[in-house]
Amino acid sequence: MLNNITIGQYFPGNSVLHRLDPRTKIAVLFFLIIAIFVFDQPVAYLVLTLLTFGCMVVSRVPMKTQIGSLKPLWWIILFTFLIHLFSADGRPLFHLWILTATWEGLVRGFFICLRLALLLLLSSLLTFTTSPLKLTDALEAILSPLKSSGVPAHELAMMMTIALRFVPTLIEETDKIMKAQQSRGADFLTGSILHRLKNVVPILVPLFISAFRRADELAMAMEARCYRGGIGRTQMKELRFAPLDYMAWGATAVLIVALTTVAILFPKGFL
């Protein structure tokens, strides 16, 4: 059921992506996301798709797990495809009641869905190959220039990382509660919408209680370890760029320049 959702999970390893500095991974992901939304040429999509697949292979994270990261939003991807299929003007493919599917809608919907899939897969790779501790340090380092203006960089990075870390925990807890309620005769799949909404209440109440209990235990554990935020706090392992990071930066720069050149030479895209 929900136990196949992999958002926020980390898979230890020693691949090239695991060894990259987390700041490099966040920055490269940022530029790749921009490239996915800016460039709409067929060649650009082909390059970005091959790059994403190559990163998935290099990460050594099980391919089934990475593809499973699309599961939470598959219905949004399908809905987006259908909207474009039946709403775009162009050459008709077939008719469904009062709706008309067009060839232009098919192409546009496919590439929009491909864009969403690449975005999800690349974002999942960041959490799959970066531990929560390193992710916190990287976010704090990126936000550190804002400290001079009073922005609590360390606290913001800590909150974002804790929230991301507890996503799989809450999903696992929800799955356990649903199975427990189903063993008591609860039905979440049949009946009217109102009936199914009423059956969600026995899930939400224990889930919220469990979440608040975990938050209280985490706060007590942090206080027991004398955690007082980022003031005067040092890192056991300082983040340092390695030659591999500079290679990643260079490859990203070359990719952006190449895609920009393609966009200039062939300005007409599919979208």
C-alpha cells in the first residue's frame, strides 16, 4: 500500500553521486530543473532524459525504488496528460463523447508528463544519495549569506531536513494504522465519498497523536544533548569541494551552454 513510497529515504552507498559534495548536488539539481522547464527542443529532452537515466544507473540505488518515487504523483501526471490530450487544438485523433483528442495534444501532453517525471526522478536522487545530516549542513551553508540580515539559516535548514526525514516515517505509520483499522473491519475503498471520509478519521487521529509524540521525543532528545541552535555550533566534518565536484560543475556548465546553443539554432520546440 503506502510502504512503497520512497520520498525522503536515504540509501547508503559509495557511488559517484554519493561522494559528491551535497552543495554541488543541490546546485546541479537547481540548474537541471531550470533546464527542464526552459528548454523544450526534442534534442534537449533527449539529452536530459539520457542524463537522468545515467544518473539513476550511476547512483546504484535499486532502479525499482527510483521508479517507485513516481508513484505518489502518478495520478497527477495522468490527469495532466489527459488535460492536454483533449484541450489542445490541432489534427483530431479520435472522439470521446464531446471531447476530441488531437495529435498536438498527444505530443504536448507527453512532453509535459516527461518534464514532471524528470523533475521527480532528479529530486528523488538528491535524497536517495544524500544523508539527512549532510543535507542539513549543505542547506545551512547555502543559506549562510543570509545570516547577516537576521535569517536563522541553521534553524531553517534543520526544520526542512527534519520534515523531509519524517516523511517516510509518517507514511510507514499511516500504513500500519490503516492495516490495524482494516483488521477491525474498516473499509476505505467502497461506499460513498462521505462514508469514506468518515472512515479516514480513525486514521488521522492516531496519526496526529503519533506525530506529536515523535516531535516531543525528538525535542527532548535534542535538549538532552544540549542542542541550542546554530549559535557557536561547529561541524565535526567540514564540507569541502573535491576534484569530483569541480568536474560536476564543469559538466553542468557545458550542458547548459550546449542546450542554450541548441535553443538558439532551433528555436521552435514542441511546447
